[in-house]
Amino acid sequence: MARVQFIAYQLQTAASGDMARQDYPGLVDQKRDIEARCKILMDAVDATVTNSKVDSTAKKIFAAPEFFFRGGRGGVYDVENLSYLSETMDTYLSVDKYARWTFVLGTALAAMPVSGGRTEILNVALIRRGGARLTGTRARSDESNVLSVGSSETRLVYKEYVSAIDFLGPHFGDAATFLGAGAGAAQANVRGATGTLMPTSGARPTGGVAHTAMANLYNQVHHWTPSVKLRVELASRVAAGNMTREEMVRITTPVTFTPSEESRSGLGGGCRFTMDGLEYTVEICLDHLKQRAAGLTPADIHLVTSCGMTPKYGNLKVNGLFFQVDGISDSEDRAWALQYTGAGFNPFEPIATINMASQRRWNRWVGEGTNLFQEGRGQVLVFPVMQSP
């Protein structure tokens, strides 16, 4: 059992106004955009650390909503800049005072290079422990291998489903068209133009929004056999002396495998993992509505980061805790802390509200932040300490 305190950074990450426009709130230079959002996030963390309602002995879970790292003016970052986000936050969160904190840094949006006229979208929740350096070279002599040390301290959870309200575009909010099979299917505005989107490789399809790769459905047995094209290519390498026959046989041997949502490493992508002694389920917005985690082993903590979603179910042990923060607005009623009794859920109300519109809290990023979030810097909601299973 553990004493856990949920802290929600409640601000509007959803766009508003002309939903057909090309540009999003954000900076043109992607790295500067990441730096600015990191500073706004850390201003909220700084304000929370000093609040009298934060229990110094409890495990703290600080969460931001989906789309916090929207991706600058184009709506998505280049995929290689996701690592820059992790490096930047590492400079802030690796210090010892965050050793009892776990951070859910909202989600970051990135795009893979266009393939077949379609842009693959990555919508990734970044979860990490505080008090540990996860990137670069660790200064402590007993922990020089930062990648192996940090692998248990951080997770990426990939969103599977793309929603009609995730991106600006000609069919924003029109689920029938966006998810349909017609010419408007999956059409949205990214990188200053209208294009056709597809979800992360292996994701389940949502109507007409699908990836060309096979969906990785957990607990469903898959069989892989090499294609004729692959066999011919490898046989030519053997004939040319560029590959041994044994290596060719190894590569072309059929494989049977069963995908899993259990994420045991930082890059696993699954929604179920263990961190700091707690078993987590983390879902992103529409994945929660689709009950991505239903049927998995019940968790201690079920956390949802979203933008336009309300609680739908809990994948929890008895007395497990459900936390959600939603960025559709900065209203206090868009964050939830619930405890599962086995028969239903008991709600908890915030015990402190920290107004991030106050200029005295702007120490790292000076300004209200409306060029990054249309409605400004929002508020932090501190919930009471709750007992996990």
C-alpha cells in the first residue's frame, strides 16, 4: 500500500476559433517551442512544490493534459525532436527534490516522414520519475550507464486512435466524414497544409483512419512468414557471398508471437507498466473511450490524459485510484480523482487551487503564454492524499 497524491495541471490545450485554419498556437522554431512549453510546465511544478497542501511524504503524481506539447505552428514536431523534449525536461526534473514525484508530461505530437501520400502521427504520453537523470551522462560515479539505469524510470505510451477533434482541418469535429471511407477521411491540417493522416504503426483502425501495417492486438496470436520478395533478396545475398546460409535461415524462419500491452522498457509504447512500486495503466483520450486497457491485469493507478474525454471505466484493483486531466478547457471540473470500491467510484475534490495566471508565478517563462495555449496558463489542482491498494 502507498500514500498517493494526484496533482493536475489544468489548462486548455484545445484550439479554439477558426477550426479550418492551417496554423496552431505555437512557435515556428520547434526546439524553441519545446523549450517554452517546458518552462511553462516547470513554472506550474515550482508553484506546486511550495504549496502547503502538498504532502512531502506521499508519492506525488503530477499530470498535464493531452496536447501539452502540441508541436509548434505546424501542429506536430519532427519525430527526432521528441528526444529534445526529454533532454530538456531532464535538466529540470532530475534533481533530488523530485525523487518522490512521477510526472505525466501530457502528450507530444510528432509526425513521421510522409509515406504513400499519408503522414503517420505519433501522439505520445511521456511518463517519468523525478530525481533521476534519464538522458546524457550521469554525474554520479556509481550510475554511469544512464540508459540502463533510466530504463525503469521512464515510459512512452503511444495513442492508437486518431480523433476528429485532434487536429484542425476541413472536417474538424465531423466524425462521420473524418472517420468515414470517403474523400474526406483522415483529412486534417499539419505542417501548414491539409494532408491525410494515419495512426502509429500497429495501431487499431478507427473507421477510415488506419495504418497500412497490421494492428498489434494484445493477446491475439500472430504468425509471421517471410515474403517471396524477402526470400529472393536474401538468397541473392548468399549467392554473392554477402550473407551466410545460416543467417538467411535464421531471418526467414517463421515466427509466432503474441503482442502485449505490458511495457517493460522506456520505449515499449504499451499502456501497462510498473514504476516506483506502483502498477499503472495510462490511456490517451480516445483510447480510453475505446477501452484499450479493458481485460488487462487490474492496476493500482489508472491515469488518463485527454482533451475532450470524461471518465468511462477503470482497469483497477479494489481501492485502486483513477486520475484524469482533460485539456478541453481550463475549468476545474475537467480533472478527476476517484477511488474504485469494487462496486463503484468515490470522488475526491481538490484541496488547493494554484492560479497560474498570476504573474508572480512566472519565473521561467515570463508572459501569460497565450501564444502557446490560447486561453493562457490555467491552474494547478491539488487533490488530497489517497491510499492505493
